[in-house]
Amino acid sequence: MGTIFSNTKWLLLFYFLLTGAVSAGLMYAGTCLGYIEVMDYRMWLYLCLGIVLFTVVIGYMAGQRIQRRIDHLDLNMLQVAKGNLSVRMPESDDQSFARVYHEFNVMMDTVENKMQLLQRLGEQEVIEKEQAAESAVLEERRRMARDLHDTVSQQLFAIHMSASSLPKVLKVNEAQGQLVMDQLIAMSQMAQKQMRALIAQLRPVELEGRNLFEALEKWFPDYCRQNGLKGMKELELQGELSEAIEHQLFLIIQEAMANIVKHAEARLVSLSLREGARQVVLSISDDGQGFEHIQQKQGSYGLTTMRERAEKLGGQVEIISRKGAGTTIRVHIPKFVQGNAESERTRALGTDTEDEEE
């Protein structure tokens, strides 16, 4: 019963029905008290039923009209909650809703403008960081060259000199030759250790010279294979995204995959990246152990990093997980197209006109 009366249409219909019933009751009371003279009780009964039926029909029509407008507003609010900032309400000839619709459109224009500004600032920040990173890479290359020269190169030169002299030493003194071989083994082990240390300082540059689609086509299967995962991917990119968005999305994917390897104990990973007209949606799912909401708040540095990267571009991160049922991470990044708001408003107006005709 409470569910029915939570709907405006049925609540308004109930009020009209109650009004009709009260009117019929008053007429009946007037008849009983002699204030209303009735010649034909059958006609009087038909009149009362007609009043009740008339109020029900009028109440239903009025409630349906109001409920349709409320549902339209509720649907658009739901679209906004899902990240679609382009929705607008049509102009209404009903003064009861005209101001509400207008304020909603003004609010959405403000929100979309601020999101556009936030995304531009985020992209600019990413570009500046990339420029700083390029300078750091050049400096790192110089440092790496010096380290290679001072460590591995010197060790290899010493190994070469010792190995060159080894045949002569063995002919003269076999014991001394054995000592040289021990030195060669020690120097080669040291060179290997130094090389591993230098390699550990390097970072892969998957996006260099590639777009996001090409990078994921190569990186994702390799990463899954190296970590014993069965990977499934579905990539639907309509065109080229900005470098800032591609960069942040790739870092989010790397962070999510690292979390799966470290914590999820999963066997299957599914990656989906879809580009729509108004937003880019990334989804990463695994069949691992999952976690509870409390665990998500505690020790969630990786999740926090993903949220921060998405928020730089005006996006949102949604995390769905349950203990023993795996985890799904969805990222929504809005795309802003100039001049699209007016077309959305025109389309909404056309939709409302069709509803009125129905």
C-alpha cells in the first residue's frame, strides 16, 4: 500500500476519489435529512456513481500528466548520476514545472562548464608533468650511461683482459690459471648483479609511439601471460583520444592489474574499454577473492590512486566487490563536444512532444 501512495499519480487519484466519495456522501446525507428532495432514487444513485466515476477519470488524467513530467525529470537525474552531463529538460508550458525544468538546465550548464574546465586543467597538468618527465628521462639516460660506463663496462673490460690472458697462464701455471678462472666467475657475477640493478631502475614506455588501443593489444596479453592469468579484452575506440586521457587510462589499467596480481588471487581477468558519444567507459573484472567495503577503505592506496587519476579528467570510479565473488572496477571519463548541449535539448523537446501526443 505504501508503494502505491509513494507514486504521485495514484496519490492524486486517491484524493480525487475521496473527493467524489465525500460529495456523494454529502448528497446522501442531504437526502436523508430532507434537504434534497429525490423523486427517483435510481436516478439519484446513478448521479452519485457518475460523480465518483468523473472524479476518478479526471484524477487519473491529471495524475498521469504530472507523473509523466516527474518521471522525465527523475530519468534525467538518473542519467546525470551515471555521468551523462549532456541531458537537458525541454521547455514546458506547465508553469508548475517550467521553473523547475529551467533551474535544472541552468544547473546542468554550470556543472558541464565546470567539468570542461576541470578536464582542461587536468589535461594541462598531465601535459606539464609529461614535459617534466621527458626532461627527467633525458637526465636519467645520461645518468644510466655514466653508471653503465663506471660499473658494467669496467667489469666487462676486466673480464675480457683476464680471459685473454687465461690460455697463457694455464700453460705456465695451472694453479694460477684456476685462480684467474675464479676471478672471472666472480667478476661475471658482479657484472650480472650490476646489470640487474640498472634494469630494475628502468620503466616500460608502452605508449611511446603508439595509441592506447595499440598499447593494450600488446601489453595486456603479455602481462596476463607473465602472471598466470587468463585475459579477455574488448576494445571499442571510435577515434583518437587526447594524450592526457590515454595516459591516465593506461596508468589506471596498470594499477588495477597490479592490484589483481597482488591481492585478488584471480584466474580470469576481463578488460573492456568502450568509447561512446559522450563518455569513455573502462571496466576491469576478475574472478578473485573480492573484498568487503571496510577492506576497501583500509589499505586502499591503489584504489585511491585510480580515483585521483580519473578525477583529474572529471571522471568517476565505481568499485563493485563482494567477498568471494570477485571485483569489478568501472571508470567513466566524460567527453565534451562543443555545441552538443543545444542538440540534446532539441531532442529532449521532441521526446516530450511525443509523450504529450500519446
